[in-house]
Amino acid sequence: MTSNTRVVVIGAGLAGVTLARRLGELGTPALVVGDEEHRPYNRVLLAEVLAGRYGPEVVALPEPAELIRARVTGIDRAGRSVRCADGSLIAYDTLVLATGSNAVLPPLRGLFTPDHELPEGVHAFRTMDDCLGLSKAVRPGVRAVVIGGGLLGVSAARALAVRGAQVVLAQQSERLMERQLDPAASGLVRRHLEDLGVEVHTECRVRDVRSVGGAVRSVEMADGYALGADLVVLACGVRPRTGLAEAAGLEVAKGVVVDDELRTSDPHVRAVGDCAQHAGTVYGLAAPALEQAGALAALLAGDTTARYAGTRSLTRLTLTGPDSPFDLAAFGETDPRPGDDVVQLADATRGTYRKVVVRDDRLVGGVLVGELGTVGALARAWEGAEPLPSDGGPLLHLLTNDGGS
């Protein structure tokens, strides 16, 4: 691809900004179109902003050389241009969709006002605006209900508790972060939150949001029990933003379907990050978005051998606070199959837990909570997928050696 070929990227999140930066370094400038008024920022660190540990400027990403703040309303594939809400058109030779994802808003009674707005005090937790709105509303003693006990809900509950809120966390499934953690690790997360004063309810379904005068006052559980609430945080997952792609007639399943060259069903349109679906998987995590951006930058700059082959993703969460941080990491398959070998080390006093799953002499997954000095070495052993020595000594060394991060 020659340097005068026009690359337009829709989306100024981590994937889009990283792609533009890498392209610039490779001599292929790109125009980024973003619809948020804030500087591009690292969404992964929003919980730290909510906790008061960082200001918004700390989580800002380097601004692309060419950035337009506009909302794209349509794609003209035949004319190779995108249309913006202000009526302007932007021509492209290659278009990259880095539109990210939206917060899932659960089907709760009373969630929207007659004007189809969220009541005062009810917030999603996905964007900088969401974060700043919550930060403005939280104060010591405020009653906050967090709906959803996944990675985002746990982070939000922790941040609100650190700010002095009275927090209730309502999780519909039987344990916290059930997608990433086994029961023992999930129990440690719960204990950590409860030590901060968070009231955790699992197997608990919220069905109703009650408002008075347009402001939230309580949430009602499926069993009829009502919780008073000044703040409600919706942390019920995310859904890829695929509206533009669908309207343009591109192939969309859960996300925008792409091949190993991040190409959509239109050879002039690529997709990366949370909106992209590669080999049946929508990752919704930072590490795959960065890998996709790197591979696509190389391709668009002329490296015909570059490919994206998927990401073996590791979930890492550090919950900071007034005392020591609480760290956890999970990777691969954390629930063993029949015949798998499992090695576990737990220290209740220190609140640490380490577990790895071995199948056919290969490390296939692990969960670490607490002191995470071993995470780097274990993740490398997992990513390499090399057979482990049969005597098990090196594996125990990896589990107990705190110098591998």
C-alpha cells in the first residue's frame, strides 16, 4: 500500500488509536474519526479514575496526528465514503471499523423514563462520560447498587467502596467473575469485596428499577425484596457495535466477521477490536485489540505476510485501594476436564491462591490470586504450549517462584 492511499479508521478507542499510531510509524498515515468529545483514553483504566486514583488525563492515549470528532451515520461502499451526522463525507481507499462495543442495558422494568432516558442516578459503566457522571455522584454514605458481578462489576463495586459508598453487588449467577475464575478464586474476590464493606448477593436477579421524580430510589429483586439506591451501576456486559456494518451490508454474526487479514466481506473494509469477530470469537479485551491493530498496520503498510491468528488472552485485574492492591490473573481453561492434572496452592492467611490445569503434559490454564510474581512465567509456559517435564519439578518451581513476572 502506498503512503498516499487513504486509510480511514472509525473509532478512537484503544484499537483505532493504536492502529493509527503504528501506521504512522510505518509511513502510512491514517485519519481517525471518533465520536467522543474526550481525548482518546484507555478504557481498561476507567475503574481507577472512578476510584479517584487517576485523573482522566492520566488514562489518555496519545492523540492521533489526524483526528476528527464526528459521528459516522453511514457507509457508502460503492462510492467508498462515510457520511457523518453533520452531512460531511469522508472518502477512503481502505476503511477500518474500530467501533468498539456498547454496554448491555438489561431488560428491567422502570429502567427508562418516558423520554427513553436512564433515570437520574442510573449509569452504565463503559465510557469516560459514564465514569465522570458516577464520580460526580458518588460521596461517602451514598447507597449504590451494582448490577452484574463480572470483571466490570467487580471493578466498579471496588472503586465505589473505596470512595466511601455503601455498595451492594447483585450477581445473577452463582459466583463472581464466573467466566474467568473457578469457585475458590471467586470466593477470594468476594471476601476481598466484603472486607471493604461491599454486600455481595449471588444467584440474585434484579427485576425492577423504581424512580421518583425522574431519580432512582430503589431496585427490586425477583423475590420482591427492595434495596434502597441513590446510584445504580449497570455492569451487565458489552455488545459489539455493529450497526454501521449491518446497515452497509457487511457480514455480521456476533461481531463484524473478519478473516486472518482482518478483512470483512468487503475487501476494502477491515475491522479490529471489540467489534470484530475472528474465527468465531469476539474477544472484547485489550490484548487481542492491540494484536489485531499491530497485524493490520503491518498489512496496510505493505507486509504481505502479516496475519492475525487469534489471541490466547489472559485476564488481569488489579484492584487498588487504601491498603495493598488485590491482584488476580486467569488464562486458558480454568475448569479441568476428566483426566486433567490439577496443582493447587492456597494460603488462607495471605489470601493467595494458585491453580494450574495440565492436560497431556501441557499447561492449558490457570488462576492466580494475590501475589502474582509467577504470572509471567506461567503465562509464557501456557502461550508456548510446550510439553512440561514429566517429573513436575519445573511446574512446582513456576508456581512457587515469585520472580517470574
